[in-house]
Amino acid sequence: RVLFRSMNSGGDGVFGGQTAASAQAQIGQTGIMVKLPGAQASGPPPEEVESRPTQEDIERKLAEQEEKRFSEAETELRAAIQSVPELQKLAQNLLIDRTQEGLRIQIVDQDGMPMFPSGSSDMPAHTRNLMGQIAKIVQKLPNKIAVSGHTDAKPYASERGYSNWELSSDRANASRRALMDAGLPPQRIARVVGKAETEPMIEKNPLDPRNRRISVVLLREGGTQARADAAGGRSEEHTSELQ
């Protein structure tokens, strides 16, 4: 039998001044268990539930890191060109932009400053030096690389049927070899293609010299529009010339 001497707020009761209701007394088979207000529950605290990142969060984080690497590579390449006196005059021949595929570095012809002799895939020294600087930068990144050659729309054909298709392909291969000669591992090359005049840079003028160019693209590792969007909307093509 349990004796309650006082149910008031006095200090001499079984509950030390608390009523049975406020003390939350519980009667079990072996007696009374009392939980006083403010008392800590026995046992370890409940484990905190950690929120796990979603696949979208992971993709966004990877894209942000990749975009940071692209920006650093662009800045480093700009600085490298400006630091070499014989390459400073080629600043206008180098264009850097972002596409859905990745970071695109283009070597384009300018009036009076071609990257290859007319109708030839023999790479002159100034173009080879420029390719060497590009190789030094891109080999620091893990991304695969795509190389493509482009011509203007001026018809070119030899007696053997050598056309802009062969010319653009040979120039792309010459560029691949120059990158590898400068230290780029061959396993980094994803593809090498010649596109002739099918993708002009200056669409309004298919004969513009800037349509003759070599494109070196650091491919996004995800290779998707979602990764490009996650990088902060930088997937839209934009071109910036070195000043």
C-alpha cells in the first residue's frame, strides 16, 4: 500500500513538494516510478539524423568544382600568352569560351596572321609554340580533350581529290601531334575530327578568315546539359578575346 502524506505543494510529501499529477508518477508492478519536471531522461541522447545529399546536390557540387578548374585554366592560359613576348602578337588569334561540351580554346586565323599556310597542314613555329602553351595548361586538368579542324567555305580541291574535308582533318591531326609533343598524354585525347566549312564561326561571311581555326575542347566530365546548368548557367556560348 502506498501512502500519500500530502498532495499539496509542501516539501514533506513523497514527491518532494509536487503533486502526483505534476510529478508524473507512474505505478508499475514493482512500485512507483517518478519523473520529476526538468529531469533528464536516462540513457544516451537520440542520434542526430544526418541529411544525405541528393544526386542532384552531388552533380551540382562536381559541376561547380569543374567550372572553377576551367576558370583557373583560362586565367593561367591568358597569363602564359602575355608572358611570352613572341606569343603576345597572337593574342587575337586565341579565343576562349564555354559550350555545352566544356571549355573551348580556339586558334583562329586573322588577316595577315594565319595559323597554317594556305592549303597546307604543315604547322609553322608560331602555331606550334601556341599549342605548346595550351598543352601545358590543359594537361593539369583530368578532362578528356576533343580536337577539331575547320576551314572557310572557299572550295579547295587538288587533282587527287584532296578537299577541305581532308585539309581540316589533317590540321586537326597536326594539332593533336603538337599537343602530345608538348607533353599531353595520348590517352587524354577523346576524338580528332575535320569539319571542313560545316560549322563556320562567322556565319554571315563563310569566307571570313576566322572560320579557319583549330578547336581544342576540355570536355565536361558529366557531358550533360544538367552539369552545364549546374555550373551557373555558363553553358551558353560566349567568346572572349585576349586583349
